Amino acid sequence: MAKLQGAKNSKINNPVNKMEKPNLVQAKKKIYPTSFRLNANDIASLKQITAKVNEEVNGKISETSIIKALIQLGINQPTAKIIKAYKDIL
């Protein structure tokens, strides 16, 4: 059997003893919708906040975006303030 020219440099003729780690791709986490039950007063308040914001920006911002913004505001608030607001709604 004739050897190919330059075959001595191929990977077939030079087995690798160590195991190479494959490049793994991290799976993206899926975002699942979460639903909440709001009473009529909560829905009215959300619509009022959305209307105020839409007037201010002269555009259309969705209620979902407003909820996300309110969550972001809550992250930056002291816990005592959030507990006080929670007690007010009970």
C-alpha cells in the first residue's frame, strides 16, 4: 500500500493520548410567562399609571413594560418601604 505524500503529519498517524474537552454551548434559559391575578382596583391603578406614563413620553408603553419598570423600582427600594406598602394594601 503506497503512502500519501505528507501523510506522516496527519492526525490519523499521530494519535492523541489525552482527551480533549468538547466546546459546550450553554443552553439559553427559556422565559416562561407568569400570570397574576389582579382585582379591579389593581387593574384600574395599572391603567392609570400606564396612561400617565404614555402622556409623559408621547408614545405607547405597554402595561407589561410598566410592570417591569415597577419591579425594577422595587429592587432599588429599602425593604421597610416595600413592607409598608404591602401592609397598606391589606
